[in-house]
Amino acid sequence: MQIYVCVKHVPDTAVNIKVVGESGFDESVDFVMNPYDEYAVEQAVQIKEKEGGEIVVVSVGKEAAVKTIRSALAVGADRGIFIKTDAQFLDSMLVSRAISKVIGEDGTPDLIFTGKQSVDSEGMQLHYRLAAAFDMPVASDVAGFSMSDGKVTAEREIGGGTREVIKMTMPCVIAATKGLNEPRYANIPGIMKAKKKKIDQIDLVSLGLDAGGTKLIELQPFPERSKGKVLEGSPDEMAEQLVKLLKDEAKVL
């Protein structure tokens, strides 16, 4: 069984992002594996432990993204493919074309795992585009997974605590979300082994792909919240004050 897991190197959600220039940001902050991709990696490792096979981690990004690939190798993935680019912004169209091309040239996937979205750009398109490229069924927001006899049962979160159950034949694409499993931490032996595992590096330009369809024009910092106001008086008086604030300051009435 050949399992591919797509991971992304993203800024830690706990850091403060500072916009630099019109469309850049301070990249000296801490970067980590996209949190949703951690569930994808863990599920792939669990399948390998039970069914055997090979796990190949694929990532597109700057040189620093190798760190995220290594972290996946440290918890049980077998090798990596790194598609290198110095571009500040890549849209889902170009990323999916790059990943689908290198996967197609590398092997024959039985399963492709991704996170349901990345916490930086939040495009939520990669898994759908990969499924279209490989003509595979796809399930997103997957919080439950099982497989048997070449078929996958995926439980999707669809809001309000409700889950939808989808049965698919393999090969297929699974976009993981929180609750699918409990991602493991890398131990010292795993970290040491990861240093020796192979990571093939491919320059994005060498793939000869057309540019994506989205261009980043400008980044703007999120405005700071103003201090809250405490309304006082009788219920009628507070209602009048609220209406006035909504009309004069918030300008929503």
C-alpha cells in the first residue's frame, strides 16, 4: 500500500504576524506543521502499522519546510518529496498541480491524506483538486476513518454535532480534521531515524507548470478591537443607548 500525505509549513497560530510591505509578513516567527495535517500524518501511520505499506510525505514551500517534512518522518513516515520555491504566496491551483504531478511520477497512490485546510491561507481546495486530478472520490472534514477490503468508511462533521457517513472505494482522498485521532509526539529514536530518511528535492520551476489563477495583492493587519462599552440605566435607557451606538458608531443600522 502506498500512502501519500500532503503537509504544509505554516506560522504557529500562537504568534503575532506583522505585515511587511504590501504583501509580505515577518517570517522570523515560529513555523510548524499545519495542525490539521498532523491528523493526516497520524492516520497514515496508524494504517501503516496495521496494514503495512509506505508513507510518502509531500510538501511545497521554502527551504524551511524541510523541517515539517522531517517532523512527519520522525513519527513514522518513510520518505519525503520537497517541492521547493521561494515564492511568498502560492494558490491552491498551482500547489495541487505540482503535488499531483510529483505523486503521479513517483508512484501509484492507494490513499492520499491532507488536512481539511491550512491555518494560514484557508483555501480548503487542495484535497478537491487532487481528487479531480487523479479521478478519485474525496471526503473532507473527516473525523472518523476505517478501511476494509479496499473500501473506506469516512465520518464527516457537517455541523451541529451531526456526522455524515461516506463509503468510498480506494484509491481515494481523505481530508482530516480535529477528532480523527490523537497525533503522537516524536521520540528521540524517531527524530534520529528521521535525519537519515530520504527527502527528494524538486524545484517548482522545473515542473514547467502554468502559474496559478490567484495573485496576492495586499496583506492587511487585522484591526485591534476597540474597548467595550458598559451600558447603564434602565432596560429602556440601555436599549436606546445600544441603538444609538449601532447607528452612529458601528453604522450597521
